[in-house]
Amino acid sequence: MKKTGIVTCIAAFMLMIFPMQLQAQQGGNIKFGNLSVIPGIEMQGIYDDNIYKGNGKEYANPATTREEKKESDWIAHAKPGLLLNYVMPERGYINLGYMGDFAFYDENSSNNWKNQQGNLDVNYMAPGGLILGVTDTYARTEDPFGNADQYGIGRVTKRWSNDLKTRAGFTMMGNFRALLFYNNYKQQYDDIADYTQDYTDNEVGIGAEARFLPKTWGFLRYHRGERKYNTLGPMQSSDANNSDFIWNKATAGLSWDPGAKLSGELNVGYQWLVYDNRFTDAGVEREDKNTWVAATAITFQPAETTSLTLNISRAIRNTASDNNEQFTDTGIGFSVKQQLLAKVYLLGGVSYSKNEYNLPAGNARTDDNYMGNIGLNYAIQDWLGVGVGYNYNRKDSNIETEEFVDNQFMASVKIVY
């Protein structure tokens, strides 16, 4: 596993500086009654001074040498998108969207990749109190950013995933909600050599929410889930010793109604993770893990021209199906969007995350990840914008081969009609 901890930060900062999500409030000039059709495309150029996230040192192992050397390149991105937004007045909305990202390297063309993603988002709240929600994201990817457990960072891997989240519930007397949840996540790699990353997650949950301020809700939730790894390796005859596990999670927090100065969710809790199989194929024991967790993203808008966002996250992550390696991933980030002039926006942010592994024994790996970004966007017209930006990405680790520093400079043109 290479360069753990950067994939989430990379994705978040790329979207902060050059957001390509085609939201209903952007564009929407093509309308058919309550249906808006919002096409868009972004063309982006990036100079990256360390495309392999290497530390610049040479090692005797040729495979390691290629990954660790520092190499720069120019990368061109074409990002088409389409959103269908259907509004149900006083009840909710349905969004159906597509996003693509096609990357072309100037000198290292063997690294070229393409990502394509389809999204469904349904939010329905009936006047009588019924609540229904569905979000589903299907992604066909082959980028070098790795998966949610941060496997394969630094090399192009072809894979697909589907992330389904559902909820159903009822509002009583306008101040109390009872909810049921079902979530499913599946990922599958094309190459059998990546078999340790093929798995399916299933999760069910129950929650209660109560309003204690005009636009503020408090909640309690309980979830129980399981991960099942899907395939065997080339040399395996049985999956009886894989890393399947069950988790129980209790969380509490706050959420806000649309229109409040605060939006998003404050979410913290505790998770208990238990493995189905105590030992690996090699007879190495796995260790169950209990710890606090968080999935907090809060945006505060003190004025129409200013938006501040705080992110706090903590999760337990397994690295593969055939070993006993795990780590806790704890992060905090802060970002700002500030309107400077009528059509000029400043975007910036900083983040820090710490990855604490259980291995190697006696000197467990620890990574400290630092990121910063700054950018300017200029809205030439409502449908046309340009931007420039800079990203800084640094990893410090007690494992020398995992360390790196990366600088990216970028410019883009975006059309959303």
C-alpha cells in the first residue's frame, strides 16, 4: 500500500478550488416545467512537481526506485457533466447526474486515466410527515488516487464501486423524527492481483431526532454493519481466514434545516469492530478495535459573501482481506470561500490528518499528512468562469519510503449553462 492518507485530501481540495458539481443553483437555463437540465464542462491544466508522490531518494529495489523518484509533468483534464434536477414544490427534489474526468499526461502518457460517475439523489418530505431519501453513486474509475481504504495510491488501478444510502421515517408533531437506515457499498477491481480490495458492506440503522431550536435538531443513531470480502486470491482455495468483520456504532450530534446560517452535520460517536476470523492464512492474530469515530462537516455562513467550513473525521480502516493490518484515520480541516468583488471569489483551506497503524510490531507506522490550498475564481458570466490555484501536499512518516512533498499549480475554464 502506497502513500496512505492523501486520497481523501486530494479529492476534497480539488473540488474546493475548482468545483465541478453541477448544482441546481448553478446554471439551470434549460427548463421544462419543474425540470432543469444543466450541462457543463471544465477544462483544467495542472503542473505537478511530484506525480508519483516520491521522496526523491534512490533505492536498490527497481520497483521501489520508480515509485520514490520525483518526477514532474503537465496534466490536462477534461471534465464534462450533466445534471437533471426535478423540483417537487414543498416536498423535495430528484437529482440525476453524470460527471467525468479524463486526464492526459504530457510526458508520462502511460499514466492517462479516466473516471466516470453517475449520481441519484432523492429527497422527499410529505406534508403528512413521511420522509424518504435515496442517494446512489456508481463510479467507474482508473485514477492513481486509491480507494477509501487508501490502497493502490500512486498507480492507476481499474475498478468500480457503488455507494447506496437510504432512509425512511416519519415526522411527528413537527418536532420529532423517527428514522430507519439501510446503506450498501460495493467495490470491485478488474485485476485479480487486487483481489484483497473486493468487498461488500451492508449496514442497517435506527435514529431519533428532536428539534430544540427553530432550525436546529439533535439526534441519536445506532448502526450495525458487516463487511464481506468477495473473491479469492490466485493461490487461495478458501476464504475462511479473510478479514470479514462486523461493526456496531452509536453516534449523536446536531443537524440544521435549510436556510439556517449553519448547515451540514455535527456527528461523533463510538464504534466496536469485531473480526469474523481471528487468524490470517499465515496464522497471525487479528485485533478487534474499539474507538471513537466522527463524520462532521459544518458550514457557517455569517454573511452572503462569506462561507466557512469545518471538517472533523475519524474512522477505522482495514488495508486488505488477507492480512491483520489496520489503522485509525483522524483528520481536521478548515476552508473558506470569500467573495472579494462582484465576480471574484477567494477559496482556501488547510487540513491535517494522522494515520496510526498497528504494524509493524514494535515500531508501528505513523503518518502525518498536511495540506493547504489557495485559489481565485472569476465569474466572467453566470455560465462562464475561470480560476487559478495552488495545492501543497506533504506527508511525514516514520517509514522513510512513505514520505513526500508535492506542489501543484493549476488553471481552469468552466462552463455551466
